[in-house]
Amino acid sequence: MHTPGTRVVAMRDANETTVFLYGYGVYDGDIEHPEFGFPNPRITLDDGAGVVWGLECWWMPEDQFKDLYIKGRSVEIVGIKH
């Protein structure tokens, strides 16, 4: 279980050479999703682009991301489109 305030990464997807990120940010907690009406992890992105919801991405603490996904791949920030 993650604690609100945890530094996280919101990832769109990855291939053999590149990891595509919505961005880095902070886990706000499980907040009621405004469209679907049920609690869902909400991540506020550092770049001021807004929030991304857990149902829209793969997300994890930053330290786990570095250990699991970088491994010689480049990182590309793709941003969010709502």
C-alpha cells in the first residue's frame, strides 16, 4: 500500500528501447474519480499538466521504476491528453 505523498512515476508504456512516461509526480491517495464515481489512485504531475489517474496508466514509486524499467532504455515524456 502506498502512502499519499509518495513520489511516483506514471508510465504510458514501454518497448525494448524506450519508456514512455506521462511524467513524475506525487500519489495523492485513492480519490473518487469524477467521471466514474469510484476511488482510484490519483497522481498529480510535477510539470503542472494536471493529474493522471491509476486507471489511465501504470504507476509506481520512483525507486521501483528505476530498478525495473530503465535498464539501458531511454525515457520519453509524452504528457497527458484529456
